[in-house]
Amino acid sequence: MSRSRSRIIKQLSLPVLLTLFSFSLACQTQTVADTRAADETTLRNLDADWSKAAGAKDIDKTVSYYSDDALVMPSNSPVLQGKAAARAMWHAMFSMPGFGGGWKATKVDVARSGDVGYVTGTYEINETDASGKQKTDKGKYLTVWKKQTDGSWKCVADMFNTDLPATPAAPAVETKSAATK
């Protein structure tokens, strides 16, 4: 009887030990390395390089920072979706006489998860108006970045708007109809 009991204990001990080991692994919390500081530096550098590309009117490089499904939200314009729409917007901007300028990050933050971050900052864009006078537009921007499956970062949302005061609407012209004369 003692031999059969010993054999039963041996047969049960391996599955019991494996079960206990599995529970032990399941109860441990996985610690993920905090890469926020490095990711923030990466986003700050990408943002600066992006500004240089736009200042150089390099359309291909400028558009390369966007994800394929990016949303672009410029001032006084409907939302643009995708790289083709972003390319058209940048092409129009680069085509403005006297276009130049760029932007600078003032804050960069990355989520603890390390898969999404944002950059805020200020921009200055120069152009020449129809009368030949140089105009400068200053404003602010917000970009949202997402880490891609290959580890690179792409801008998934880009919003910018001017600090210039709104242009007042032209006063309505009152016309009298023949019936009121």
C-alpha cells in the first residue's frame, strides 16, 4: 500500500508544481521600462526636423511625418483627412508668394504606455500679400503622435491656428426694394 501511495504522490506532484508555478507567474506584475524621456526627445527632434522640412518647402519630407490616416485641422478650414489632403494643403502653402517660417515645440509629453504623445508649440509663417507687402502670421499648434508597429512615430492629428485677431466681417449693405420707395 505504501508503494502505490508513493507512486500516486509522484504522479500528482508534477502537475501540482506546474499549476503552482503558473499561478506564481500569473500573479507577478510585468514591469515595462519607462521610455518616456527618450520618446519625448525623439518627438522633440522629429518636430524640429519637420519644421526644417517645411521651411525648405520639401513637400515629400513634410508630408512623410503624417500617418496615412492623419487628421489635419488648419485655421478657418474644414478637417482634412489623409496624406493626400495634407499634401494638397502644404502644396498650397508652399505656393504662397514669400512663404517661409517654421515652428518650435514648447511642450512634449508621452503617455506612460509609450505608444502615444503630443507636442505643443508656436509657429511663425511669412508670406507676401497681393499688394507685395510682407505678412507674418504667428500662432500655436498641437500635434498628436502615435508609435507605429515598426517603432517609428507618425503624426496622427495636426491642429494649428493663428493668434492674429479675426478679420471683422464687412458691414452688410442695405438695399431698398422698389416696394418700399
